[in-house]
Amino acid sequence: MTSDPSRLLIVASNRGPVSYSHTADGSLTARRGGGGMVSGLMSALAGVAADGGALWLCAAISEADRAVARQARRAAGEPGDVPVRMLDIPPGVFAAAYNGVANSVLWFVHHLLFDTPNQPYFGAAFRTEWDAYCAYNDTFAAALAQECAPETRVLIQDYHLSLAPRLLRDRCPAARIAHFEHTPWAPPDYYQMLPDDVAVAILDGILGADHAGFLAARWADAFLDCCAAVLGAQVTRGAAGTGQVAYRGRVTEVAVHPLGVDAGELRARGRADDVRGHARMLAEAARGRQLIVRIDRTELSKNIVRGLAAYQELLATRPEWHGRVTHLAFAYPSRGDLAEYRGYTARVTELAAEINAEFGTPDWEPLILDVRDDYPRSLAACGLADVLLVNPIRDGMNLVAEEGPILSERGCALVLSREAGAAALIGEAALLVNPYDVSATAGALHAGLIMPAAERQRRSAMIAGAAAARAPRRWLAEQVEALG
């Protein structure tokens, strides 16, 4: 495959902006991908794609994706969409790299999720999975090298591809490479639970880039701390979250690029007929009651169980809310291949049933839990929320915390974990909580419900303004500019 000199920007990520499936007659049909990282990048890349100057490189996830990859097809999509090249990585290699290392080890490390008396456990099985992770990253690096022209800028995304910057650098020494981490970064003491060679390899891989970006200063500072503690690299610090790392004869710039929301585009989508239809149905279900809303993947770091427990405690300790509030909890399936996630999903479902059994009446269902992934309905729920609950244990950013106030029709109170990266962007406009403190979270829910309408509107406007100021186009442009 030859390089296209007109291609100025390549994005590489595990999951791409489009996915394929087979129809009943065996033909292929495409649909847009989801997730905060994908949606943010799609919005930011629209202008570049319109000029024919972008490519998105990703892994083939489904069998239909693999069929497209084997045909060397590029996703056609709508005008302005980014051309996509999918990589047909052997399913066994992909599964071991994705589930065995990226999601079961690196995600757990950076979100501080390990049950340390029992996990992690790095034995022979892990070494096989680590070899797959290395092969997966090498496949991406080889494909990127095929696509690179001298002036190409390469933006490598997230913890799935931590090794790829160095592997690409080895192939293309003059390449201009950025790596962006969409998750938090663990402090050195926790990070060093990784086997020593793995801890070194991950940091060395990212330092193959010219520029390393993070969503919040605390995550960038933790990365700099790890470079100093684990590698013994020379670290020069600037303002919070910025600095330089000198290692193996190269210097990598480290910076913070908070990711916001395209407010105009999101509000336009919120006015669409399908969203309005869901809003009417949800309003009918609420029957005039105030609404507490949460929208998450059923992901361990999202802290759904403690959030439900906080609502349970609110109803138990403040009976004045009985019959006057409804909690809409949308918890979409996530990582069902992993036993920990299946067990967590089961606990979410069980606790929801307990709350309804304890407090429900013939004419009041206190909690409406829905596990169907329905983007228009999620937008509708944000628009109706009186209180939006976002209480992750730890989160790189969390775009729902920004989207809710933007979509809110009458202003909503945001109850936000101080451990979300969004807390640094939104600040005092939210009701910040310790995500482990269920009682404090229950108190914040009460405070949000009784907050005067004018105060909700004021806070929502502040959050919406902060999020809009960090729109995806700006986020992308900063990183491209950093590469010169």
C-alpha cells in the first residue's frame, strides 16, 4: 500500500468510527461507532476529512469488519466522513491483547481497580497475553509506517496502543507522532504493580512520541512521576501537567488537552424528532416527578452500585421524597467477555430490584433501570434531568458530565465525582463528591433536588460554557500544532 502525500493526518485507535454487520442476504452494512473518544474525534476531524487529508486506522472487531479489511476496502460513509482502514488482526491475538492486557490489566492499573489481595497475578498466562499485546501494537505500527508520508502527522490513541509510538519511531525516525491517553494515569506506587519489564515498555512506548497528551493535569503529572521513578528519565516540569521527558536521546513534550463538546452540534441532535419522541415517553413515565438521571456503561470504574446505594439511602433517610422523585439509570452493557463485568452487571440489576421492592408503590416506581444502548433516549434523559449523577471511582474525563448541562432544558444540578477529569474543567459549578462516600453522595442528590431553579440554570450555563470552550476541534488542533 503506497503513501498518499495529500494525507496530512492519521488517527490510530483500537475501535474506529464505523462498524460493519452482515444483512440477511449476506451483504455488508455500516453503522457509526459510539463512545466518547470516537465521537469527539469524528467531530474534530470533519474539516480535515473534507479536504481528503485524513485517515483513520483501527482494528477489525467483528467478522464483518474482517471481511472489509480482507477486501482492503476503505469505509465510504457520508460526505466529510474520515476514510477508514481496518486491520485484520488474528482473533486470538486481538482477544488476548484487548481483554487479557488492555482491559484486564492496563485499564485496572490506571483506574486503581485491582482487588490487591487477589489481583493482579502475573504468571505464564499473562506472558502469552503480553506477547499478543506486543504483536497487536506491532501490526498497527507496520500499517502506520505504510501510510506515512514525510509530512504526515500521526495521532495514536489510548492505552491499547501504548507501544505503537516507539515501534513506529523505529520504522520511521522522522515521523511526527503524538500519543493521547483517554484514561487516567496511575501514580508510581500503583503503576509499579506491573512486571518491571512491562512497566518500562509501556512508558518507553509512549516516549517514542514527540508529544504525549492527557485529559487532566493530575494524569499528566502522574505520568511524569512514573517516567522519573520507573525509567530514571530526566523530567523537566512546567506548569501543572506540562513538562518534558528526556529519554533514549529524544525529548517528549507532555501537555494537557481537556476534551469538551461541540455544543451546537449536540443541541441540534437533541432537537431531532427521535430524541423528542423519547423525551415525551420519559416525561410520561416520570408523571411530573423530579428526575435524577445517570448514563453509563456498566463499567467497574463508573461506580454504579455506590450511586444506586446513594439513591437508596436518600429514600431511606429522607422519606419526603417518596413518590416525588424518579431515578432513571441507563447502564449499558460493557465488556461481557470478562467475568468481573458480568458479576458487576448482575449486582447493578439486583440492587435496582431491591430499591423498587423496598420503596415502590402501585403508582410509583422509584427506579427505572434500562440496559439497552439507545443514544437518542440518553440525550432525551439529559434534557429532562433535574439532577445528573456522574460518580466514577476514577475517569479520564467523562463527557456525560459536560453533555447533560448542555442539553438540559431548564438547568440541571450536576453531582460529580472529584475523581473524574471533568472536575478540573467544571470546578465549583458541580456538586463535587467523594465517590466512595455513599452518604455524602446521597446528601448531594438531596441538595441538587432542592436547588432553586435559577441556581441550577446558572450552574448549567457555567458547565456548558466550559465544555463548549474545549470543543473537539480545539482539542485536536492543539495536538496537531504541537507536532509542528
